[in-house]
Amino acid sequence: MADKDGDGWTGCSQGHRHWGVHGASGLLVVHHDDRGVPYVLMQKRSWWSHHGGTWGLPGGARDSHEDAVTSALREAREEAALGGEGLRVQGVYLDDHGGWTFETVIAASAELLAAAPANRESTELRWVALDEVPGRKLHPGFAATWGEIQGALRPDTIVLDVANIVGARAEHGWWRDRAGAATRLLEDVAGLRLEHPVLAQWYPRVVAVVEGAAKHVPPVPGIEVVMAAGSGDDAIVEVVRKARPWERVVVVTADRGLRERVGELGAEVVGPRWLLTQLGDR
């Protein structure tokens, strides 16, 4: 394994010629302004490059030792002088051509980061409003997947009603050690790759609300734990209320009253079975 061992041309089962013997990846950085308007950072390719003069994403060949995220961040650094600081990876979209894949890594940025061509592969880097993207001359690969990818740009937050989910899980003896049962649930969720209808890899923000005897669970990497001072339902409603208008919030609970309260605030609701099935519980 060596740096740049992915450079080279290869083919796929669809008869296309692609750059990247191990596949390729690109970084799609998205920023929502104060009004919720999404902007994406786009690259105009140099005239001499493959599909030169078209607009797409900073990206390129993936080395054999890299995953999609590592590769996309490296390419963005090399082509746009863009570091990974301040970016939150939301997911990875897989475009499989059969024997060759391109992985689009979607990452959110809290600001319009400064970016400029850092090598000869780009002539321009520009933040483009979402509705203006189709008006540009797009790289064919980007154009083919844009219709599906753009629907996955909103940041996602999953809010767990931990007490309700633990009860639905019906783990033997959970009522005698609610904190232990809650901790086991959160550890299982932290190690789970949640399923998404469009993205091959999905990394939503996960907020777990705990209450009562389960309030003092230890920190779990990858999960934000909210310890309810009083009612767990009230704490969940407050989490939903603080969400940004463009954020998609999904609350996992079977509590009918809570479902109605968060629904009035625009959140989606799924029952505990949605989560427990993915955890392998029957």
C-alpha cells in the first residue's frame, strides 16, 4: 500500500472509462445560511482534465488503504486547500458502476469556508445555491446522481426516548437496573450503522434523552446524552424545539402524547421497533 497507488485508468461493467483503479471519491460540502438556503461548494475542472470545463466536486482516485471519507478529505485538501476542521460528515452516497464506484461524502459546514484552487486540476471553486446548480455545465457523473443526492443534504437528528425504547426492548430485568439497561442500549446504538433510503453510510446526530433512575448514564462516544431535569417528554420536546428550521428531526418513541407534541413542531416520529430491528432485536 502506498500513496497514490490508486492513480490510473480502469473500466467498469457499463463500458465506461474511469480514473481511479480502486474507485474514487469526492467531497460535497453544504452550508445552510440563516434563512435555511443551502449552498454547495463546487469545483470547475481545468480544461485539460477528464470532462474539463465542467462543474463538480473536489475529488479523485482513492488509494487502496483509504476509506471514502479519508480519500475525499485528502482530495479536497490537495485541490481546494480545504481542511477537515469545522466539517461534520453526514453520510456517503455510493454510485456503483459495477466493478468501479464513486463515493460522494456529504459534509456540513457552519460557514462558507474559504476555498481556492490549490493545484492545476481546478480553475475555480465557488459556493453555489442549491437551485442554481442545474444551470451550470455539470460533470456527467455528478449530473447523473445530483437528483438523488440533493435530497440527502439536510442535516438529520435522531432523538431517542430512551425510557420508552428500553421498555419496548424488554431486556430481562431492565426495571431493576434502568441505568444499566439505558447504557447498554446507547452502546449498541453507537456501534450501529443506521439504515438510510439513499445513503450507503449515514451519520446522523444522535441525541439520547434519559430520565429518572437512568439519568446518570456514562458518556457514550458519538451520542449526545441529555439528562432530563424533570419530565423526559418535556426534555425531548425542548430538543426538537431548538432544532434549526432546515434540520430533519426524527423522534424514536411509542408514546402517543409525545408523538403528538413533537409532530406539532414538525418532527417525524418512528416507533422503537424501527431502531430495535436494526439492532437485531426481535
